[in-house]
Amino acid sequence: MSNSNKRNKMEDTVHHLTSRIAHRVYFLKDDERNDLLEIVRRAAEFCGLTLLGWCVMTNHFHLLVYLPERVEVDEAEVLRRYGLLKGKAALGDAERSFAEWRKAGENGERRIAKWLASQRRRMYDVGSFMKIVKQWFTEEYNRRNGHSGTLWESAYHDRIVPNGIREISECLGYIHLNPIRAAVADTFDGYAWSSYAAFRRGDDVALDGMRFIYGDECDVGEIRERHEGLLACLLEKEKLRRATEIVRRRQAGYDVPADPLTTEAYLQQAAVRLEEVRQEALRLREARLSSGMNLLRNSDLEREVVAVLTLNPSADALELSKSLSVSVSSVYKLLGTMVKKGTIVRAERGTGWRVV
């Protein structure tokens, strides 16, 4: 099956997975990030997931994975995957146990069937994949560093990415820009623990992930050109977003230092844009008052929501309800519609919304 056909199967899903170190401390050194990536690769192979992309920072990681429809896995394949996950010694132990159990006849076959079922339950499941990754890495980290207890925040974040080239590639672009946003790299391929740097080094897994997204018919040069064009576009949006946040907070009276990704030109552009948004918000409000209507058309309401959230990204449903003069339940319905359209997304840490 071609990659484009895989993307179009409704049973299959693409997941953007993130997890953070507890208390958001910066624990992961170079070797530990390498170890984490090795565990991720092995766990993905065992679970039957396709690893599309990644970025491992010093206090969190991002993974983009393709979860295919579950298929029946026979004994030989279960053992092969188990060996990839656990290593040759563990595989040898399992094979010797099978040989001994089979000597016991029917009871032994039941033991084998039970063992195989326990392994199959962990396959084609994102939760099991993340459990393997986080638990295994925690055990290895604790052993090396004399640490005890949990290493990660209790939950991981799982966002299902719409099954389209644009949506998946933009999600991967967001992942690949993490090092630049964090000011630990100044080029798209300048961070060793990013799948884009691995792709540029010729890593087979990273290359397969990029071909999954852009198509088998694309050669490496075309994939690079298309993805770097996307990254450049997303980076421009990020620079303007940061400039807008700086201008918005300074206008609110906060002392906000400059950001290394922004320049005076971006700040001026952001100030002009915010003023345009304010004027549009005022126009919509005046139009509503002059017409005597309690509700505007949905399209106008959406525009006003965008205006309010641009000026105040942390606005909650109650604040939006007051600004729009509509019920809170109507606000929730409107926000749900806008999320489905991709107009807004939840802001990081779940506080407010972000205009896309």
C-alpha cells in the first residue's frame, strides 16, 4: 500500500505525542536523549507504529506516529518484535521457555497462548507504546543517576492530527522548529535530536517518515525543498506571533524584554496588526449595537472571537460570552466549530486559545 493510500484510510490515525519531565526540569543530557530515541525506535517497531518524526529536548519530547489498523500477528512475528524490543538474550529465553512448555502438551500450549496474547495486547496501541517508552527510560535513567521515583509528569498529551498532507506536515514542522524556538539551534537541521537533522544525515527511519508524508514519488532533494519551505513559512508566523505577544503585553503595561526571534520590524508589523484587529472589533461591536441584534451571523461571530483572542489569548468562555453578548453555551458551540475548522487551537498548558 502506498503512503498516500495509508493516509486516506479512515481507520488509521496520526498522533502528535508529547511528554515532559516532572517539574519541567532540564534533566536530559546528550547520551540520555540518544538512549530515549533508541527506546522510542524499538518500542515503535514492537507496537507496529510508524515513527514519522521526533524532537527530544532537555525536558520534554515530541513524537509524531502513524497508528495503522490492528492486524493479526502470528507467533513468529510476535517473537521477532519481542526480540527487537527486549534484545537477543530475552528472545532466547522466550524461545527456550516455549520449547519447554510445549513438552507439557495442551497445558503448555495454553501458557504459550497466554504469553502471546499479553504481548499482542501491547501492539497497535498508543497508550502501550508511551508506557513502554516512559517506563523503560525511567528505569534506565534511575539506574544510571541514582534517581528514584517517577521521572515524567503523570500524563502525556496525545493530539490526533487530521489525515492530510498539509496537516501532518505542518505538525511535523512545528515539532522540528522546537530547537529554534528554544534558541538551541539556528538552522533547521542544526539540532542532533530532531528527526529533520536525522533525515539530513540519511537516517532510514527519518527518511521513511518524510516519505510517508510527502509521498514515495518524491526524491530526497524535493522532500528537503518542500519541508524547508514549510519550516521557513512556519518560522515567520512564529516570529510574528512572538512579536504580537510582546507588543500586546507592553501595551498592557508589562515590562517585556525583547525576544531573540523578533526584530524591530516584526514589532512594528505586530503593532499595526493589533491596531487593525482593535478597529475591526470596534466596528463589529458598533454594527451590532446600531442594528439592535443580539446575535450576529456565525461568520461575524467567528471574526469577533478571533479579534478578542488576538488581543487577549487567555480569554475564557465567560469573558468571550460578555464580549460577544451571547450565552456561555453558545460560546462553547462556537469554539468547537472553530476548532474543527482549524481557526483556533488550545494554547499551551491549556490556558485560553491560540489563533492559528
